[in-house]
Amino acid sequence: MLPRKRKRIGKFVVWLLVAVMVFGFTGCSQGDDGDVKTPTQGVQPTKPGDSKAQGDDVGQEAGITQGANQDADTTPEPTEPEKEVRTDFYISAIDEEIPSMYEYWKDYFSIGIAITRGELLNDFKGELIIQQFNSMTCGNEMKPDALLDREATKSAGTETCPVLKFDSCDEMLQFCMDNNIKMRGHTLVWHSQTPDWFFMEGYSNKQDAVFASREVMLLRMENYIRLVMEYVNTTYPGVVYAWDVVNEAIAPGDGGEDGMRMSDSFWYQTIGSDFVEKAFEYARKYADPEQKLFYNDFNTYESAKRIAILKLVNKIKEQGNIDGIGMQSHIGMSSPTLLDYEETIRKFGETGLEIQITELDINLDTNTEEDFIKEGTRYKRLFFTFKNLVDTGAANITNVTVWGLTDEGSWLNKDGKRYPLLFNQVLETKPAFWGVLMDDGIPLY
Ligand code: XIL
């Protein structure tokens, strides 16, 4: 608009204006041809009735005399159309209506929440979860230590087939079924949160217990996977859409073959380095055909780990038994760099497997307003990266899950001074929430 204004009012007036209104006119000093960029260039009237929409003449006029009866001396600088930029980030999710994250991202990936049974059954949190998430992960309730029933297993009297109980996760699966939320089954084979007795002859929990043989452990593994899948898939059909078949098997430097975790993995120690392949073989055998099988791990952006994971998953992919890689993504405020993180997603994306961000949180340990905004920026940049990778076809990211609902309930919050998530303890949104929604009020840099 400014160049046209110059044509009409002539150079003298313009120079007068330059003296008076320096900022608005500095961009016009390069010529009369009307092509000069101005600070307001690119700002388009948004309503059909605005000047730009009514043709050049009207537009020129409107450009000079926005408002009535103004001459050149009193013309105010053209103002940008008003755009509301959010400044209040702390909105009560209980009292106010807030946008839904899963609705916002529905054309890209599902948005998941890891939650514990106790939190889920809290009315307010349950409602919020229904509104915000379309994928759920049990924080602990579907792990082997929650499902394995030692007494019943011992009484059953067979060395090769454990007995399971599902009271820990029944209500959570039912919640998902009732509310059309899909679940990530987390997790079948893991060195952690699996009781030691499960690896021992006679399911012994004594100090002098000895490992069961490889053959016995392979049968226990197969039966465990079969029993979990059979129960979940017949009792809650269609609810679980993905299984973390093996969690955290890679730990370069720990002594295992090809970068595998060894020192604290009873799976590795009893079965050997092919336990991961075996787990995927059994999982494929018993999973519903539409269920996706994932290898899940943390610090996947560390280069040695990334290389070892790629080697492992490519081997299992050749066997036809894996569909995706889960990147846990428990990250810090500055580490890993987004460059390293993105590079890993790209590398994983090249396998053609699905990528899921399975356990996202940002370990912020300060609570100043400034740092909350910075955390919002980091969340926004992460989602910006995910979006870009999907848009360009670099990675098939199908889910992003945050590991917890409120800062207070985060697994990181043992010292009560961690602020890693999207909601605070009174269920107000944090800047991080608005970052996930790519809100204009959260800076991208
Ligand atoms: C965590 C739970 O959130 C905690 O409550 C529990 O004490 C330990 O495990 N990687 C995983 C998750 O795959 O299962 C872990 O969950 C966090 C790290």
C-alpha cells in the first residue's frame, strides 16, 4: 500500500512524512515504482469487505485515508489487521474450554498419554484425557511385574507356562474401549520391571536360585506373550493397536553382542543375543494382524545406540516381524540438539518402518515464567519437526505420546522439582501445551 500512496501525494509530502514518521516510510526511499517492500508488506486484509478485496482504486484510497477525513499530515501509519496473540497460557482445563491436541494433529499422528490407573480414574483427569488424547499407554499396569502372578504360577506346577492376572490394567483397557481411545501395549519383554523369579528354575525367589535353561525361557517367553495378547485381544478387541514387544535391549558398551544390553538383562543372560528376534517372532504369531509391533528404546539419538538399533531392527524387518521403532524421547531442555534428534528420526524413517514418539517429556528443573516459555518453545519446535518430517515424507510418524499428564505426576518428579509436561498440578495448561498446538504466542526460536 505504501508505494501507491507515494504516487498520489508526491515526493514533497513524502519527505515531510519521512521526517515525521520515520519508521513507516524508511522502506519507500528506493524509488517510485511501487515495488518497494515495506514493513507492512505481506499483511493482507482478512475480511472480504477489506480494502484489498475491493479493487485497486478503492484499495489505494483506503491505503491513504484509513478512517475518515484524514490528510497527508495526519495520516496514521497503516496498521496491521488485529491478530490475537495469546499471552495467558495458564487456562484451567476444568473450567474453560481448551482446544483438543488430538483433534489438532489428527491428520498427522495420534496423540497419546501415559497414565497410571489411579490418575485415570480421577474424574477430572479422565475427562481431560478423553478430550485431549486418542492413544493411551499404561504407565506401569501392563508391565510383566504387574501381570505375572507368582503364587498362581507356582501352584500351576509347570516350568514353562506362567499364570497371569490383569486386574492392574482391566479398568484402563475398559476406559479405552468405552471412550474410543486406542492403546499402546507397553511392554512385553523388558529387563526391568520383570521379577527375577520369572527367570529362575522353579520360579524360585531365593538367593541361591539358578537360571532356567534357554529352552525353558523361550517357552516362558512365548507363553507370556501369547497369554497377554490372547487375553487383551479377546476381552477388549480392537483396543490395543501397537505393542512394545521389546524395550531397551540396546546398550552399547555393556558387553552384549552387537551393542546389546547384557549386564542387567536376564533375558540376554538366559536366552542369548537372539532373544529379541524370538520375542518378535512370537509376537507376530499371536498378535492380531492389524496390530503393529514395535522395538522401543531411550536415547536413540546417541550415535552408537542408533547404529545398533538400526542393525537390530533391520534384521527383524527382514524376518517380517516388526512394524515400527519407538523413540522414548525423555529429553532435556537443550540435549539432545534438535539436529541430532531429527537426524535419528530421518535415519529410522529410511527403514520404511513406522516411527512413534512413545514417552516424550522434557526434564525442566526450574519453574520461572521464562523457562516455562522456553519449554513451550522446545515442545513447539519438536512438533514443528515432526510435522515437517511427515509433510516431506521423510518419516512415517504415527503417534506422539507424552509420558504423563501433570508435572506433579511425572515419573521424573521424585524431588518435586520437575516440570516436564503439558499441565500443572491444578490441571491448568502450561506454555508447553500451547507449544504442542503451535500457538502463535509461543516463540519458535
Ligand atoms: C517408568 C514409570 O513411569 C515409573 O512409574 C516406574 O517407576 C518406572 O518406569 N522407559 C519406559 C517406561 O519404557 O516404562 C518407564 O516408565 C520410563 C522409562
